[in-house]
Amino acid sequence: MSGIARRLYRGEVNVDFVGRRKLWYGLSAFLLAISILGLLLHGLNLGVEFKGGSVFSFKAPSASIEQVRGTFEEAGAHQVIVQETNNGWRVTTESLPPEEVTKVQKEAAQDYGLTQDQVTLQVIGGSWGGQVANKAIIGLIVFMLAIILYLTVAFEWKMALSAIVALFHDLIITAGVYAWSGFEVTPATLLGFLTILGYSLYDAVVVFDMIKEVTAKLGTTSKMTYTEAANNALNHTLIRSLNTTLVAILPVAAILFIGTTLFGAGTLKDLSLALFVGMIVGTYSSLCVATPMLVTLKEREPRYQALARRVASRAGSAPDKGARQPVTAAAANGSAPAGSVADGDKRKKK
């Protein structure tokens, strides 16, 4: 593994990403099918901001997150989200009827030596989350239109189409992970979704810029097809993509796995999971989805079809370098230039 890593960083590894496009298409189709199935069977676990809920606030300096969560769950509350703020504890649950609210307030006050009035209640309606979702959808539409316009002007519409397909690919798979894992979808999750769109697009633009630079040199005398040139450009940006992903994903992984498990930072997991999954899928899609799709579209152009035929024709008519040529014994010993057998016989007669 260390040898492969060194060769990768020195640029000595040439991976045939484009040539294996059927493999990537099959893998992506499988992941998309699993994600869509999870969305259909389980759906998204929407948070109280979208469904509405009850928020309890109180002060208990000596309590821990586990103790507070246990108090509210024992009182009959579900979907308990515990946050420690500067003003004390903030506990969010599903919408509770008045009798359940009173019960929860009494038990919380009893467990932490408070009066019932010191456990305050705030009711959140689902309309606020709906407004956030509508604004996120509007932002997503504006983002997509801006990206299509930019890529069409800076590159071409086929690159824009490939990038947009890769973006939807990333969104669906990330949403599928939320559906299967049951992680709560909050406004922070929507922020994470919009963030991974920008990250995935950045990776695709870097790759497309290199492809544009390399394929611009292709002409009638070129020795490479568009597929080979695009794959060459992809390998030149491979280590840059991997380095960017690694550097970006390490702090996100720390928040997701260390922060939420050891320190109980539950409010961060909604955002960190979207970023963690989105970064990995975004890197994969820029290398194995966007570029192969671009090549598939470009190969249909007449000039690149003609170029592929010329390259194949030259390769077929070129002499076999491994074929043996007749060599005299003198030539083999280095005492005379290589020639035919007939030439050797003439020299003997003389």
C-alpha cells in the first residue's frame, strides 16, 4: 500500500477511469437504486423544525446530557434533542399535548430541584421549517441555473450537463444515507446539502478545466483520441482531488465520530453527516461519473469519431515492433551491420 501511495503522489499511476465507465455507471445505478428505495420505504426523519415540537428550557449546572435526556425520555417524551447553552439546558421534543407537557415539567423540576415555573416551554410550529425548506429549494434552483450558465459560458453545455447530473447523483445518494440511517433532517442538514453541492462542483470544474486544456491540442495528426486525452487529464488532477478531499474530510470526520460520540454534540451531527457523505460521493462523482459522461457525449461528435478512426488506423498499420527481423551472425556479434541473409552470402562469395 505504501508503494502504491508513493507512486500515486509521484504521478506514476495511470488509472483508466474513462475506459471503465460501465463499471462506474453500474455502481452509481446500484447506489441510486438503494438510495431511492430507502427514501420510498423509510422517508426522511424530519426534525421538529419541520413537524413542529416543544422546547423546554431550564438551568441545572450539575446535570449531564445523558441525565437530561434520560429524564425526558422517562417522562414519556420522544425524539429528544438535548443542547447545552449559556443559559442552561434546551431540550426539544415532538409536539406534546398539555397533560404531557405538565408531566414533563414536573419530573424535570423534581429531578433537578427546581420549581415547575423554572422549566419554561416554547412551542415550535411546523410552518417555520416549511419556510426554511422552501427557501432552500429556491436557493437550489437558483444555484443550478447559475452553474449551468457559468459552465456553458466558461466551457460548454455538455460539461454543464455532466456536472448537473453528478450534482443530482450526490444529492440523491446523500439523502438515501439519511433515509437508511434515520438521522434527523434539520435546517442544518439543508445547509450541509447546499455546501456539498459547492464542493462537488469545485472538484468537477478542476477536472473539466484540465480536460479542456488537454483536448484543445487534439488535431488531425494527434496520436490520442478524446477518450485517451480526457483520461490523461483526469489522472493529472487525481492527486489534487484526493488531497483536497482528505484535508476537508478529516475535521468533518472528527466532528461526526468524535464530537457526537464522546462529547455529545448532537446538534452538529445533522450537518457533519451531510458533509462527510457528500464529500466522499462528490469526489467519486467528479472522477467516475461527470468525466465519463462528458466523454460519452463528446465521442458522438463527428470530428472526434473521425479522430478515433484515424488513431485506430495508424495503430493498425504500424509495424509490429516485437516482430523478429532476419539478422546475420556477423550482425549479431556486432562486427557488421544487420542485413538480410542474401547480403551475407554475397559478402562470402567476394
